[in-house]
Amino acid sequence: MSRTVEQIEEQFAQQSKQIDLLAQHWTTMLAGQVPERRQFGLWLRLNKNNLDTVLTGIDLTARKNLILGYDMDFDHALRYASGCMKSITLGSRQDVAQQYLDRVRAEREAAA
């Protein structure tokens, strides 16, 4: 089944809105440099257009940045966010969340 021009335009408009939302969320959660629009588009495509997965990856990156005392550089944040999204896509969210919590606890204990 082929799509009409209108359907394709609607899909592009929807993706543009999602990218705008993701950029705004990144800015809110992680001050400083914001990834290019194409990075957000790539994350959406790699994660089956699952907006929640990309948002959660950004949230987990912001938490890690907080743990590091806001010392995460831009490249590290991009790579960490990508890794979080990949973990979410490959595993269940509950498993990933539990692994993250266990890792955070271990880091806190090691720092204490």
C-alpha cells in the first residue's frame, strides 16, 4: 500500500513536533549544548519512533549528570543517552530501571 503525499507530509509534521519536544526536554533536563535535530530524529528511528524511550533516555542521562555533580560533558551525555535508549529498546523497562537503581546505589555506596 503506497502512502499519499498528504500522509507523508503529516508524518513529517508529527516527527518535527516530536523533535521539538525532545529538544525542549533536553534543554530542561540538561543545561548547555543541545543535540542537533537530526540526532533526535536518529534516536526516534533507532527506537522504533517510540517517543517514551527517547524521553526516558534523556531523563536517565539527567539523573546520571546529577550524580556526577553536573560534570557530564556533551559528548558523554550523548553517548550515555544513546546507551540508555538502546538498553530500554532491547530489554524491558522494569529490568533497565532496576539495573539503573542498583548501579546508582552502588555508586553512592562507593562514594560514601
